[in-house]
Amino acid sequence: MSAPAASARLLLIDADAHRAALLSDELALRLPAPPLPLAVPGLRLAIETLREDAFDLVLADLSSIGDPSAEDGVMRLAKLAQGALIVGFSESASVSAAVAVMRAGAHDVMPHPIGVAELMVRLQRLEALHGRGELFGGAESGLAGLSAASSRMQAIGGLLGWSGDTEQLRNIVNRLAAVFETPADAPQMQPAVLPMWQQEQRIIEDAIASFAGNIALAAAALELSPSTIYRKRQAWAEMALRKGVA
């Protein structure tokens, strides 16, 4: 029998107490063990809390710690929360602002609001990238154990604004499997020179993967705008759908 999963210590920093409470409740339903959350409204109380206790994850609304600046707030949190993953949330952070916050010590910057399912996936990626155990699901949890097709299904659904039946979307994605991946035992028969759009797709997707799914940082590295990447991914997904249902 495997040992029970440890409870993750979560520090939520958000001046919006209602939003913090909702996020805490939703995370409690998805973590492998009941979390031990603590919500504080701003940077001062967060600093006092971190001086007295240790946490595994710090989720900080950047506008709630932005005195005098979000970068300064993150830097102070990072000095005190050593060993914790630090994730910033923002409703309107630009690419340059997100990069500055991550340089200050944040592990990721995510949009506000964010669906809890997407948040969990991104936390698990950070967990794997930084070797932080299995506090956010690990390899054995149902969410972390999503197959490549299921992960791709979520990405395509998000890009297309899919709101229909999940199983229907899953069937579409299954039909698209041949478009997105090649079986391991299949002969490698790709052309010597790929079409330009496929080379562009590979470059962009590799950049996104190198930043653990963070499109803002990938866009900054490629000297593109995030909206350009979103438009291109939507165009590729629509192209794949047309091929899959033909």
C-alpha cells in the first residue's frame, strides 16, 4: 500500500477575499490530499505569515502585492518562501511585466481568472519541472495522468471555445490523432523539407514546451505577441479539424 499523499500548504494572497475563498475550495476538491490553505489580503500579512511558517505553493494576485511594484513584491516573497512554488495572477499583465515578475522570482504568471482544471495542469507541470514531489497530483492522480490525447483535447477545446459534450470532443480528438502524432512503431517517412507552416508550428510549440506551457514567455523569447501565437494555434486546430472530419 502506497503512503498517503501529503497535504500541500497553500498561501493565497488576494485582496478579493471572496475570490480567494472560491479558489481555495475548488483546489480542495482536486488535490490528492486536503490542502491546508491560508488566505491573506496583501503583501504585509503575507510577509509576516511566511516568516512564521513554510508553504509549498504561494498564489499571489499581482495587484494585491504591487506596493511599490509587483516585481518588488514577488522578490520579497521569493526571499522568504524558499522552496515554495510562486505563481502570480494578473488580469492585465503585459508580456514584459510577466517576464519581469518571473525574473524577480515567480515560477509562472497566469491569467486572472483561470479555470481550476487549467491551473492544476499548469501546477503539475511546474511541479515536475522543479522536482517538487507530488503535492499537486503527481503522476498517479487522475488529472496528472491525463493522456496526451486528453491534454490535447483540453487545449483544442480551449482554443475553439468548445462548450459541448466532452465525449464528443474526445471522439474528434481521437480522429485527429494521426494528424498530431505518429505511432512509435511507424516508419519515419516525413519529407526532407516540411511546409513553412509546419516548421513555424514546430518552432512555436517547442518554445511553449520549453517554458512549461507559458505562452507569454514563449512569445517574448520568439519576439512575437501572445495574441499572434493564439491566432496561429487556433488556425492550426481548425485546419486539423477540417482534415480529421473529411
